[in-house]
Amino acid sequence: MTLTAFKALHQRHQAEHLARHGTRLAERQEDSFDLTLYAVEGFYAETWRSRGEADILFIHVFQKPAGLGDYLRLVQLPGNL
């Protein structure tokens, strides 16, 4: 699925597509939100939820690696690298 086709889906269908075809990469918190990052067929998707809630408030999609910046600090490499 292309980024454009994904964006055209209703949010519920976007979430279903992420669950079936997305690869969960990382999680982080920002203010009062829980964010989960997915890689999906050539683009990235970030789900936003209120902290501790199950319902997705919105899904942010992007292709440029610059959008990964907030997740890079979460990566921990082994000490010998």
C-alpha cells in the first residue's frame, strides 16, 4: 500500500492495516501521550494515544528519515560498538 492510499483510509482501517502489516519499531512518551512507531511498506506511521488509553487519537504518517529523530535517543547499542 502506498502512503497516499493509506492516508485515504478511515483511521480505523489505518489501525487495522498497521496491526496486520506494520512492524512495531519503538515506543515513546511525549507530554501526556503514548506514541508507537511502525514501519509500513515504504513509510512510517506513528500512533498517538492519551497516556494509558487504548483508543488511538490520530495516526501521523511520514516518509522522511528526519521524522525518526525523536526515536534515535531510544536506541541502545551494545558497549563494544
